[in-house]
Amino acid sequence: MRAKLSTALAEGFRQVSSMVETVRAAHRADLRTRSHGDAALDPPRLPYDVIPVVTADGARLRVHAYGPLDAPVIVFSHGWTCSLEYWNAQINAFAGEYRVIAYDQRGHGESTNGYAKPSTNLLADDLCDVLDAVLLPGQRAVLAGHSMGGMTLIAWAGRYPERVAEQAAAVILTNTGAHSLVEVSTMIPGLNKPLQLLRGRALPTPDWLGKLVLGTPVVLPPIKPVRWIFARQVMTLDTSRAKLDYALSVVRACPIMTRSRYGLLLTNLHLGDDAKNLCVPTTVLAGDRDDMTPRLHAERLAALLADAGSLVAFKVLPTGHLGNVERYDLFNAELNALLTAATEPARAMA
């Protein structure tokens, strides 16, 4: 009896896993081919080079390079549950004039996991491998990181401070933080309201609840409640249908176990003051309705960078957590200003 039950459960799990993978593959195909109703978010039509990157622990990273080989370089590092397609609005805007590099973090998109346990040190090592593969001798890149991608840049600066000045021309961090992600979060609707009224500040999300929310390998079925929750907690309720559909496709294309493994990693994030090692011009952006990484995280980063003398700008955009999607116009303007400041001296000398 037990053997039959075990066999039935195993078969049921196999069928569910197969169905989930089929749905994920469909979303991956959509991201590569389908328009979501906003031209800026469409799959890039520019040709690209595939840069082979294999890490020390055997992970194969998908790395795409758009634009002229000898142009100034931008490297985009995406966040939790996303993929390089998350940067479509930036690839489409900048790949004509710049060499734009976007890669899938390990376990995300089409990158494999390797055998090492997920950690911020591992993500920093992956970034080293990507930079070594895409940069010409003596070349430096403007690095852009969203959410976990920003944490990757901070971890890289902490782990390899000597590389910052050698390989980075400037940095832009958006909707990210360095520690206490669960403590400083308003991702659970209504949870913070009582203390907010009494003390004028948000109630920290309990650690166990943060781990439950971020670490559970759940699927996101195509039903209205899921769309509403995603819009309310990850984006904003006034975001456009095109942007919401696009963002949901990106997140739904992520393997559910990757969502769980890296969600748990984020609940234990401890990067301390590593951002102070970003000794190059750095811009920090936050969202005024970002419940995943509220603006306090950006304020802490901006203070560290101001003390280090490398802060160029700190701005709060009218967005939720996906700032460079929700207001790609504003994000691109900030990135363009940073690119101009970082690359004009080099071009003048060329």
C-alpha cells in the first residue's frame, strides 16, 4: 500500500513538474518573440553575439552582447526571478551607440546552476567571469544592477575591491539594498499599518514570514488575483497592462526552485558596508512605492557612497520595485546622464 502511494505521489509530482516546465517554456518563448504592446519592451531586433562563460563550478551563463564591439560598454545585472530579457527597454534604447551586455544570473533564464550553493560571493564571482569575458584589455564598463543584480554589484565591490577601478567606469543601482531586506519591507499588505499609525514608521516583516513569502516555490497562475497582487506588491496598481503582462512573463519564466533558493538567499542578505568600495561615480535610484526594497535601503546606500565621495545622484522615482520597467523613460534618462559623464572623457581622448 505504501509503495503504491509513494509511486502515485512520485508520478503526480512528475506530471505537475512537467506542466510547470511546459508553461515556463511558453513564457520563455513569448519573451523572445512576442510583443507585449509597448515597443520599448519588445524583444530586441538587433543582432547579438553569444559570449560563452563557464564558471569554476560548472555553471553555464547565458551572455548576450549587442552593439559595436569597440563602443563603450554597459553591463546589466538583473534581479531575483528575472532574466536578461528584463532589460529589453534598456537594450533597445542603448545598443545602437553602446556595447550592451546582458546576462542571466545562474539558475535564471537559460543559465544553469552549477554545483555550488547560492551565495552573494558566488554571484560576485559570476560577475567577474562575465566582465573578464566581455571586456577588452584596459576597457571599463558602466555597470547597472536591479534588486539582486544591484546586490551582486555590491557583493563584487566588497569581494574584489581592486577590480572596481580597473573594470568599472560608473555604476547605477536601482531598487536594491545591502542588508535587512525582510526587516525593512512592506511587502505584506496591511501588516505595517497599525504601528505606522502609532509610531509613524512601518512594522518590520517577521523573519519567518519573509522566508515563507520569498522562499516558497510557488507558481503564478494566469488568474486575476495573481495579477492584482503582483501589480500591488511588485509594481503599482496604475502600471499599464503592457508593462504588467511583460513583467509577469519575465517572472513566470523563472524556474520555481530558483525562485525559492534565491528568495531564501535574499532573506539572509548581509553585505554590510560593501557599497563603500564602489569608488567610481555611482547613481542610486529608489521607487516611492517599492514594497520589496523600500527607499530606506537606497538612502542607506546613498549615505555610504556620499561618505566615500562617489555618489553622483540619489533619486526616488514614481514606481514600485521594477523601476526600470515601470518608468523606463526616467531610468534611461538617469542612465544616459551617467553614461555621458563616464564616457565623454574617454571619447575626447580617443
